[in-house]
Amino acid sequence: MKKQIFGWSMYDFANTIFSALFVTVYFPLFVVLKGGSAFHVGLVMSISMLLAGLTVPLLGAIADITQRKKLLLFIFTMACCILTFLTGFFSLVFVLLLGLFANYFFHAALDVYDSLLVNISTKKNIGRISGLGTAIGYLGAIFSVTLAFIIGIFYGYETISGIKVVFVLTAFLFFSTSFFTFALVKEPGKMKIRVQHFKQAFERVISTIKKIKKYRNIWLFLLASFLFVDAAETAIIFLYLYARDQLSLSLVQFLPLFAIMATASAIGALIFGKITDKIGHKTTLGIILFSWIAIILILYFNTTYATFTLAGIIGGALLGGIWTTTRPLLIQLAPAEKISELLGYHGLTEKFGGVIGPFLFGLIAVTLGFKQALLVIIALFLAGAFVLWFVKARQK
């Protein structure tokens, strides 16, 4: 079981490499260097999340029916890596398209991966294992950012050629480190995925939608997640562009700071993993959301290098806490036989939420300014905390 927990956690290591290097830092910068803007970045990320949201419930249902989660995870991971590798070699229009589908497959994979947590945990340790995975994930961010910093020394930090090399590195690292998951995590399913499984999955999805009243508590949580994960995703996507606009931070100045933030995320994931098992997933999540609101407000009223660093470190720890507590809370609420499907709906609500935040932030950033765009993140966190209040969940 320890090997399986390690193998499962290593996928967090692998996918956080993509999230850190591609989503947060280099893809937004590459779009700008190619003649695009923050609005283009937000639009691409919004569309990719919309596409993922439309398909993940069906994919989750197929995973439940066939128990071939690892196969689906492998397919999505490979697709993401190939598209990431190619992104650096084209003009702006194709860069946007490749980035769109790379981010789509990345998010499609995450929900299948999350459902594997059930295979390797119990009710007593699910929070700790989820936190361990998140923490190891941020070690992946630190490792990859360090390599990207070294690459910048030789190829330049804000150059087309340097970013091309980083995209190739991202694809290679994501693909290679994810193999621990495929090799070590076991699953009972050996069933071949056939055409009829898509029909069964579709019928199952429709059946779940028709029984929406039966799963009212879960839908409330999914609505809350729709809002607060959207806020977190928006903060991740525009982190570097915000620092570049408000503080004139160069990439060489930002990368070490980002590594510190990732370290805080790893520590936060471990801490909140223990806290959530003790005081309850919902209570822990509520504390995290209101803490997020407080630090974004500090940044809104006074953006300096010191406050940005403080917000980044505390926000990093809280970000680790969000990913750590969200998975176990949904698994606690969901019937065992529908976990992958409902994690698919969790993915749907998150992705649909991801349509709103990046689009609005990018639009406001290019019209009113980046600081005013912070209000979008604050509003989403506040709305998410409000809806979470009505979710009924056992606290221990």
C-alpha cells in the first residue's frame, strides 16, 4: 500500500510541473511575446475549461463502469505532453489552440486521477494521503522551476528560444515522472473500453442528473467548488502577469519567489492534511476560503514587493490546503458506487467556473487594470464560502 500511495502521489508531482511551468509562468508570457494579451490568455483558458467541463462527467462514468482509470489517465497525459511539446514552435493562433487543448487534457486527467484516491486510502487517512499528494506535487513545482531558472541562464529568461526549451522540458518531465503512477498503483479493472460503454456512461450521467434532488447536498458542494476553485485557478493563471504589471518583476526575479511560494504550498498541504482529518473537511475548507479573502484584500489595498511576497507565501499554503481538503470532502459526500462519476461532475463545475474567472480577470485587467481585476477573485471566494455554509457534512 505504501508503494501505491507513493505512486499515486507522484502524479501530483508530475502534473504540478505542467501547472507551474506552462499554466502559471511560461504560456501566459509566451502569448504576450507572440503579440497577444492577458485577454487572449484568459479566453484560451476559459474555453479549454468549458470543453473539459462538458466531457468529464461522461469520462468519469466510463471510468466507474470499466474500472480502467489508469488507461484513461495515460491517454490524457500523453495528449497533454505532446501538445505542450509542440506549443513553442508555432505562431500566435496555433500557440493559442495548442495551449487550449493541452490545458483541456491536463484537466480531463485530473478528475480521473483524483478518483484513484479511493483505491489507496481509508476514511481515517484520506485527508493525510490527499495532503501528501499535494505536498509532493509542489516539490515537483520547485524542482521544475529550478531547472527552468538554469535554462534561462543559457537561453534567456524572456525569450522565444528559452521558452521553447522550457516547453520541451515540461513535456518530458510530466511524461517521465507520471510513470511511477502507472507502474505502482493497482486497479482491479481489466475490461476493454468498448462503444457500448459510452452509451452506458451517457445513460448513467442522465440518470444522475434526473436524481438531482437525491444528491442535493453534493450539488451544493459542487456549486461552492465551482466558485472557489475558479478563484484559485484565476489567481494561478495570472500570478506572473500581475507581478509583471504591478511590480515590473522580470522572470529572473519571479522564479525564485515562485519556488518559495511552491514550498509554502507543499508545507500547507501537509499541515491542512492533518488538520482536516481532525476538525473536519468542511470546517477546514471554510477557514481556508476566508483566509484567501483576507490576503487578496491586503494585496488590493497595498501592492508592494513585500505584500506580494507575503500574499504569495500565505496564498501558496492556502492553495495546498484547497486541493488537500476538496477531494476528501467530495468523497465523504458521494455514494461509493458513483465516486468517479461525481468527481467528474466536480470537474464539470470547476471547469465551468474556470470559464468565468479567467475571462473576467483578463477583460478587466486590459480595460481597468490588474489591481481592479483582483475584485473578481475576492468575489468568487466570498460566494464560494457562502454556498459552502449550506453544505451538510460530518465534521469528523
